[in-house]
Amino acid sequence: MKKFLYRHGWSYDQVRSLKVVPLCFLVYILVTYGFTAMTRNQSIGQETPLIIHLSDLGFVDESVEKNHSWTDGLGNKRVECILLGMDPAASQHVRFNIQVVDYQEDINPVVGYLREMGISVPQNTFQTQDLEHYLEDMHELDAEQWGSELAYSSQTFDVELTSYGIPNNTIYLLSGNRAIIFRYYTKIDITQELIDSVVSIYQKSFY
């Protein structure tokens, strides 16, 4: 520790005059800074390709607020991307949060899918016949149209989304062991082109 301080401009008298408590505090600060910097650099995910581009969804002026991938505590691989842009038809700004979750083999994808909605289900007691009960507060979508085995949204598509009251609508899709969570914050037209673009995420690799 002393050698580190010497290399960074501390004099012998300054190092010698340090008390135990200040020294411990300094060590804590240095370690915390190093860990934070390391975590920040890893979370940026420079090598992670974008999940999707706004131009694929019919929007313009794309900017990327966040784009990173990681493995969660259960071993599932995750990618998250937040995109900002403009809806040229409505002349309004749009913001999308798109997440992809690839569940590991030991995880029941349906249980993982429910957990993305905030529905806690013990994997060892889950039964498929109970699925309708768990999803009774969600809005069922046409799974075939969405190219998915399961397709639900948190709100109906005609709900007016504002920064007050209901802040967003979220579409939850599942096919195989991959879930797609598509969250938007202003009312948009759910066209077939948009659906096809979102569903194309199933065929992409991010790792």
C-alpha cells in the first residue's frame, strides 16, 4: 500500500502520518473505484451488436442510450438495448427498451417468462394447466401473428401512454428458450412490419 501511495505522489511524511482509520478508508475508496470502473467497462458491452435498429421499426434519428449483455445470477444470458428516435408519421419522440433473455437448460422457459412479468412461480411446482391463471391480468395477443409460442402485453394497444398514469406498455414474447421483452413509452401503431421486425430477433445471435 505504501509503495502505491509513493508512486502516486505521496511523500514519506504524508504516508507515515496516516492513521489506521483514514488508511482503511483510503483503501476502501481505491478498491471501490477500481471495482466500479471495471464493472462500468464491462457493462458497456462494446462488442454486443444492437438487438434491432429503429429503421427496422419504421422510425428515424436513432440514438442508443444503452446496449449491453450479461449473464444473470441464474446463468441466463441477457441483452438489453434502449433506443431513442422519432416517429415521422406522428412527429413525436419515441423510446424503446428491448430485452432478450436466453434461458439456460436448467430453467423452465415458461417459468422464466412469467418471472419477466413479475409473476413469481416456483419451478418445481409449476404446472402448464395453471398458466391461464397466472396470466389472467395480462392481455393475450395472437401468438401465431407474433411468431411465438406465448405472446402477451401488459396493456391493450389502444391505451394512451403518457408520462403520467400508465408510463409504458410491454409486450412479452416466448419461443423455445428465448424471451423477447419489448417496452415502449408512447403510443405507436403495431403494424405487421413492426411485428415482423420484433419477431426477427428470434433468429439473431448476440454472443
